[in-house]
Amino acid sequence: EPIVEVRNVSKLYGNTVVALQDIDLSFEKGHLTSLLGPSGCGKTTLLKIVAGLLQPSSGEIRVKGKPVNGPGAERAFVFQDFALMPWASVLENAAYGLKVQGVAKSEREDRARHYIGEVGLHGFEKKYPHELSGGMRQRVGLARALAVDADILLMDEPFSAVDEQTRRKFQEDLMHLREVENKTFLFVTHSIEEAVYVSDRIVLLSPRPGRVSEIIDPQISREIS
Ligand code: ADP
Ligand code: ADP
């Protein structure tokens, strides 16, 4: 049964920009889906709608069967700069969700350290958000979400602008997480190579208006190349 369902979702900005049109998708537990497509095709818009940060103009998002904006709904975690506390260190930020849950300090710090390592930020525990790049900040958000065992993990180009070697290392960290954590990952990228490398399924969006143009099984692409 799907964890997240996107049902007939359209999104207009103003009256003229059709950012998304008639999107129907579902996301299973334990799978990593990439949203792939050129700039402006609506990837970020779709991610924000799934996260409940943006209302669709029509259609509906369901998380575990409940509408995201309805009562008792679970929120997906999206990783953006604003999610971090600028006055707190990477370690404190990663441990924050556990603090809210009332987990004792030594245990929450142990768990936060573990996930900081898992997202490839070992050694950055004492840094502050302003000392990190956008992609690194997203990964601090990812560590926080993993520490509290969030089911749905959303990422918007968390590996952009790093050199090839670093990028490959982060991609491997993500694939490792996907193996060991039975979660629903939704990942935005404009890199076909990256999408083929890390995902179980690629949703290709086409722009103006943003629609699903193809669903690709990366296994097949890997065998061809
Ligand atoms: P992507 O993430 O694939 O680059 P976006 O979701 O950011 O695409 O944008 C999809 C379309 O919606 C683009 O044409 C973009 O210019 C437009 N758009 C995005 N955000 C806004 C906004 N706040 N107001 C008006 N138009 C927007
Ligand atoms: P953005 O999303 O803002 O473009 P990135 O996360 O892609 O930022 O990283 C930008 C810069 O930060 C790159 O120079 C990269 O090498 C460096 N960087 C990111 N993560 C690490 C890390 N774990 N260790 C060392 N350098 C890192």
C-alpha cells in the first residue's frame, strides 16, 4: 500500500503559469523515487505540495490514506534551510526532533551523531548552519528526520554544486540509507546520471505545463548503458 498518493494534482501560480497539470503518482515504502526534468518543469512545486507546504490548485495529497491538510495527517519532512535553527550547532539541530520527543541528552546526541555520519557530515558536528552550504544544510535536516524515524524523506537537489568525487560519495551514502532504512524517499534532481544511479524509479516531468511524461525503471537504463 502506498505511503504517499498524489491524486490528480494541478498547480497554477497566478492565473497563467500552470506549474503542474494532472499529476497522479504514488510512493511506496522502501523506495527511492527521483523527480527528474529540466528547470521550470515543476519539481520543487511538486515536492512542496507533497510536504504540505504549498496547496495544490486542485487535486489531493494523501499520506498513509489521510489528506495532508486534513486533521490527524502526518507531515512529510522536507529539507530546506528554514528548517534549521541558525543559533544551534549541527549536532543540536540534528538532535532537535529527539529533544522535542523528550529523549535524554546523551542518547539524543549519540543518535544525532550516528545520523550526521550517515548523511556524510562527520566532523561538522560543531559547525553552525551559516558555515555550511545549502546541500549540507539539507543533509542536517535529513539527519534530524532520520533520528526521529520519519517515514517520508524529501530532498531538493541536495548534491548540487559539489565536485564529482564528493557527489558520488554522497550518492553512495544516500543509497546506503535507502538500503538500511525502510523509508519513502523522494528526491529532486536535474541530473539523469544521478537519477539512474540512485533511484528505484524515475518520474520524468516535462515543462509548460508540468506533466508526467514518462516513468522510467533505472534498472533497465543501467543495463543498456
Ligand atoms: P523546477 O523545480 O522544476 O525548476 P518549479 O517548481 O520551481 O520548477 O517551477 C515550475 C514553474 O512555476 C516555473 O515556470 C516557475 O517559473 C513557476 N513558479 C515557481 N514558483 C513560482 C511562484 N512563486 N510564482 C510564480 N511562478 C512560479
Ligand atoms: P549547495 O547545495 O549550496 O550547492 P553543496 O552541498 O552542493 O552546496 O556543497 C557545496 C560545497 O560544500 C562544495 O564545495 C563541497 O565540496 C562542500 N561540501 C559539502 N558537503 C561537504 C562535506 N561533507 N565535506 C566536505 N565538503 C563538503
